[in-house]
Amino acid sequence: MDHFTYCKIGLKRLIILFSEFRKIYKQKFTFVVHLMGHKKLIRFNAINTFENVLQYPENMPGQWNQFFKNEHPIVLELACGRGEYSVGMGRQVKDKNFIGVDVKGNRMYNGAKIALQEQLSNVGFLRIQIGNILNYFAPGEVDEIWIIFPDPFLRDGKAKNRLTHPKFLAMYQQLLKPGAKINLKTDSPELFQFTIDTVQEQGCEVHVLQHDIYAKGPVAWPLSIQTYYEGLHLADQRKINFISFSLPEKPIVIPPKKKKEDGQ
Ligand SMILES: C[S@@+](CC[C@H](N)C(=O)[O-])C[C@H]1O[C@@H](n2cnc3c(N)ncnc32)[C@H](O)[C@@H]1O
């Protein structure tokens, strides 16, 4: 056999090996994706049976005290994910009701399951799009809002999706009691600065403004509660920031939509 034939055989074997490897990888990948999908499905079915989870409910404005069977103040955790703040605060503060709000049912499954196991009757979960939140609360029905590591929506065109955009503050203004606090914890410097600017522009009252909350050591409860995303950000050496503010009495001004430049 000449040198050229050797090379040809070698190359053929390499191609076969590569295609076998690809097949195995594809099978394993499909299996993992299938497993993930299966887990999500189990969780979606489970939360359908959880009495502490409401998904896109009707006729809830003004009814939350009936849901909790008491007249205690209502605190919302927006973008709650697994609901660590609702569960953590609900464990300690029995004379308030906590509602974790998120659109992702498979995430809130975690917090809802813990709340059920621990019989935290003052903790509930609401699965909705936060943009529709006014369909679920009556004016002045809410006493405080926590927004914990919301998606920062960094692209300029997406700023309107930030949960501290004036569009959202105007909604919060309707459902919050006058002077109620809004608390934001974020790792995103861009979202934090955007919020500081918005709060200033809208004439909000700032109660606490802290860059890098752990710079001087551990922080006080409830800020010390750490969520799944906070764990990821801390492992990534990211700084965590916090702001607590109240909305002004005057209506929030929503900036007009930016017109697209010609040719864009
Ligand atoms: C980065 S995760 C943070 C989750 C949790 N707070 C944590 O710290 O682990 C952001 C969460 O916000 C939710 N979210 C973002 N925008 C939302 C919206 N408009 N309505 C409902 N949920 C939203 C997402 O589904 C996601 O669970």
C-alpha cells in the first residue's frame, strides 16, 4: 500500500469516528433535554394542585385578604423566581402576607412547595405577566414591593421591560398605599443606575441607596436573604446593590415612545 492509500484509510476512519461521536452526543443531548422537559411538566402539573398558587386568576382585585383569611398587609415579591424572599420573610413575619409573582411556574414551584411543607399560610404565589398586574390588585391593596434580581434588559430598545421603568412605576403607584416602599436588589450596574436616574426624575423619596451591600460585611435581615440568582452573581464576584424608595404623590410621568430614526 502506498502512502496516499494509508492517508485515505486514516481519514475515512476519522470521519466514521467523528460521526459516531456526533450520534452519541446527539442522543445524550436529546435525552437531557427530554429529562428537563419532563421535570418542567411534572412541576407544571404539581402547581395546578397547589392551593397556594394562583395562575392567571379572575376576580382577585380586593380579594387577597379573603384568600389569606386575614386583614394583614400585603407584600409583593416581583420577579420572584423560586420565591426565596416570600418564603424567607413569611417564616419570620406572621402578621403580613407575602405574594411571590412571576410568569415562570416551574420556578415558583420550589417556593410554593416549601411554603406548603412548612404550612406558611401567609405565603402565596401568583403566576402572571407583571405587565398585567393591575388586573389582579385593587387600588391601594398592596403595602410594599420587593424586586429581587429582575432581568436587566440591557438593550436600549428593551428598557421598557425593566421592572423599575416609569411604565411599571405608574402601575405600582395605583396598587400601592401612599408612601409604601419599593425595594430593588440587583447585580446589574446598568439597571441600578437606570433606577437611580428614574427615581430622581420622578421625584421619589429615597430611603436607602447602597452600592455593593457586602462591602462592609454581612447585611441585616431581610436583605441577607440570598436567592438562586444572587448565589450565581456572588460566585461570579459581582457586586450587589440595593435601593429602597417611595413613589411621589404626583402621577408618574411615562416618557413617550422613542420614534425610530428614518431608515432604521
Ligand atoms: C433573573 S430571574 C430572578 C429570579 C429570583 N428573583 C432570583 O433572584 O433568583 C428574573 C425572573 O423574573 C421573571 N420575570 C421577568 N420579567 C417578568 C414579567 N414581565 N412578568 C413576570 N415575570 C417576569 C422571570 O420569569 C425570572 O424568573
